[in-house]
Amino acid sequence: MSLETSINKENLPKHLAIIMDGNGRWAKQKGMLRAFGHENGTKSVRKTVEVCTKLGIENLTLYAFSTENWNRPKLEVEALMKILVNSLKKELETFIKNNIRLNCIGNIELLPKKVQKELLEVIEKTKQNKKMTLTLALSYGSRDEILNAVKKIADKVKNNIISTDSIDESTLNNHLYTHDLPDVDLVIRTSGEHRISNFLLWQIAYAEFYFTDVLWPDFSEENLYEAIISYQKRERRFGKTSEQIK
């Protein structure tokens, strides 16, 4: 019996974020180049998107390429960019068919022009889709995101557009890349690592975390169900007591 039957469709995370880790180690275990792992990782992306759409999860954010990833070997970065372009071309029809809106967060201007072009085309062609928002974190770093937001707010204060007294949490939130997304409810990280790795630091303030030893290319439908079931067994108090929640 599939674990899917154990999932409460009334208690799904409204925003699921995944740190897709382990592609390189997966390839190394098989005696292959790291690019082979990244290529196979796209199959897990496709499966995860399909399952989230089927379940009714409204927002899925995938940590695809961090600001720190630019420090990886040049050949690996080039391979990743090529895989990204090919995936976007291949999945556009699926996005449209399944009513999925593509979104992107990060310093997109650092991406190669070809990647930017393909990305913006898919974003434009899916912008009216409503069932799920799939956000790719590309050239993304949360510290960089928060720093940029603070600079924008400081400029507005300097130009008397807003006052310091009016600045609150919503002010900062409205200047983040994710200003049109809800806070994250569940973060999944694969490959056995227990780190946040500069991912959505503001947005995961009250998120639940699920860590698995499974390497990303092996991450299956059942693994996703296990994570969601674990999430649904937890009591989310947001600073309150159990008695207050009940």
C-alpha cells in the first residue's frame, strides 16, 4: 500500500522547500563524473513536481544553484547551466499542461545570457498558471537577499519614501525575492547533511525540518510521502503552548 493513502490532504504544507543535495556523491559512487549525477537529479525534480502537483501543494521551492556554487570547477558549472537550459525547454509543455507557474529567485543577472533568456521565456509563458508555483533558487544566497533588501529599504529612507518608524517585518519581507510567496512550512534536505546552507533564512523562521540520508537522484515518491507524513505528525505552536493550540 502506498504511503500516499496516509497523507491528510487537509494538512499539507502550503510552501515546501527542498535542498537537493547529493548529486555529486551519487555519481562518484557509480564511478561517473559529477555532471552525471546532476543529469539524473533532474529526474527526481520531475517526479517531485508531479507528486506535489497531484497532492495539491501550492508552492514548491527548489535550491538549484547557490551563490557559493559559482566557486565549483568551471566544467561542472557549465554542465549545470546546460542541464538547466535543456530541462526548461523539455518541461515547458508539462508546466502548461499541469497549470504550473515557474518562478525564480536569486541574482539572475549572474547567469549566462542563454540561461537567462530560456528562464524568462518559460516564466512569461507560465505566468497565468494557478495550480502551483514552482520556484527555482538560482544564483541564490539568503544573506545576499537580505543584504539587498536592507539596502533598498535604506535608499527609501534616505529619499524620504518611508520613515524608520514605519519599518517592520512586513517591510523587509516585501523587499525579499520571495515577497509574493508564503513563509516556508517544511524544509527537506537530502544526502544526510544537516545544514541550511544559506537557504531562505528569513522565510524558514518557523519551518519544520526533515533530513534524509537518501541522495537526491534516488529521492523517490515514497521518500516525499515519508517527509510529509513526518510533518503532519508534528505540533506547530509558533511560540504558543500546546494548550493554546488545542
